[in-house]
Amino acid sequence: MNMLMSWATSQQQTARFLQPNLTRVLDPQGSIVPVFWKNPMANKVLTVRLPADFAPGMRLDPNNSVVLGGMCLLNAVDMKRIHSKRLSFSSLENFESWFLSWYPRIDQIHDAVGIPPSSCRKVVYAVEDNFFANRLASYTGLDKSGIQFILRNAHRRQGHPVLARYMKCMGYRGEISAVYTSDLEAEMNVALRIWERILGFTFRTCDRDYAKVELMYTGFWLDILDIKSSALIYEAAAKMILKGWLRLDEWFKIHKFGTGVNQNLGIIGYLPFLTSVGDSSLLTFDQVPNFKNFRTYQIPRDEALWYTANLLFPKKIVVENGPAAVPEEKASEMIRFDLTQYYCE
């Protein structure tokens, strides 16, 4: 948390960080094949837990690996507003109208999954529709199945197409597919019971959905998805660094990557979508570009460097010169064009 916040309060540090010199720092044993580091996303990598952590001489080969990610349907501050009744809905129709008006936000898209080499086998990302439906139903009193249907339908109609266009614009040309946790409830319940037996611990009822999210960072998730190859979780590092895990930290102290249940699993965490106030999850849906406002959104002057670092990292001018070297007017023009590419069919 402190590390990410220090970046979020120092533009100069961030500009220096986003330079293509991380290979020797993050992967000194050469466990990632070079094609990963040719992708401009490598300039934003913060943490790597990968092969050489796995086994001596083993390398992550994108040609034989599946890349995994996850899409958060609502961010923390909007969920808190709903929970506290500062944002309320009189009916399912009212909630649907609100959600469809803006979903997805650009930071949700950015943080869902990294841009892998197109040679990877495929990208599979999770949409936690039933987990969010459970919480929203308890916060609003609305029907859970109705909320779940709205969330799933909105992602199918709006979320996935935007993510797919974003990844294509960023250079990924391979297969990308969504899996909905509502389709995997039985498998996840069984996997959670097995994990509890291994842990010698039973999760409280109110924690079970959170525990299932933790399962997605273990080899159990590969079994649930029936992935028999090696796999790489490629997500914004904030999801891994800032979470208050229930049991995952102690699990990884014993069951390290490349061993046992986690034998074929690795993680790359990249710089999340940041703003001058820090993690963008501190901002409400209407304070960032989204499905509704992408044409009219004006980047605040004190956010220009951050938006350049967040959204223009694959651009040659940014990779070679750093985000601080891109003129504010030029950066805003490039970002407006790119947002149109992502949000327009």
C-alpha cells in the first residue's frame, strides 16, 4: 500500500519507473521468455512470481500457457456508496438503467488483464457476477437473481466488447473469453471444501465468496477451469498487493509457486490505473472515462501525466521518452482518440 501510494504522490518517480529496464530486476534467471519483455506492458510490471521460482531451468512459454485475469464489476467506492444508501435504487429497472449507463469504466478495463504476447494460447478472465449480486442484493434489498442477470447481460453487451477492443488496440491478437462465476458455483464450492480440509480451517459464511476469489490465485482455479497447461495470472498488482487476504498469504508461505497445487501457476502484477489521489478505486464511476462520458470526458490538468502512464504506455513516444516527456495537449488528443477506439463498435 505504501509503495503504491508513494508512486501516486510523486509524478517524477512514476516517470522514471516507466522505462523499459526491468528485465534484469524482475527476471534475473531468465524464466520468462524474451517475447514477454518486448511487449510494452513490461514497462509497468511491479511483481513477478514465476518459474525459476517454479523449478530450476523452467521457463514460462507463452505458446503453451493460458493467461488469466479478472473483471471487477463495481469498484470499492461505488459499492460503499450503495451500502451506505448514498446511492440507492427503487427497482431492478432503476439499477439496470444506472449500471448500463456507464459500465464499464476505463480503469476496470485497464486492470482486468495484462496485454500478453499474441502467441499465448488464449486469455481467460473471470467475471464475478454472482459474488457481486450477493452483496448488492444484501445492500439494496433487490432480487439477487435479477441483479445477477443484469450484471451478466451488461458485461456481455458492453463490458466484454470494450475489453476485447482495448486489448486489440494494445496489440493482442489472440483469443479472449470470459467465464462467469455463476456458471462455476458447484465446482467452486467443491474446491473450497477441499481447500478448507487442507487448511484445517472453515471459512465463515460471510467470508465464503471472498475465499472463492482467493481460490482464483491458486492451482485450484486451473482445475475449476479445466486448464491442463501452465497458466499465468496477469493482473493489476493492486489486486494482489492491497487485498487483505483471508488465508492466501499463509497458503503461499507453505505452497509456493511451482510446487504442489500451484505447480503450473505464476503471476505477473503490473502498475494499476493510478491518479493523483492514488488508486482509481477511490474515484466514483463518473470521475473516470466510462461508457457514458468517454466522448466528453476532460482529463484534469493535474491528471495528465497519470493518464499518459495509464493509457499510452504502448505508444512509441511514451516507451522511449517516458510519460513526462509527452506534451499535455498531445497526450489528451491521443487518449481521446484511443477511448473512441475502445468504446465505439
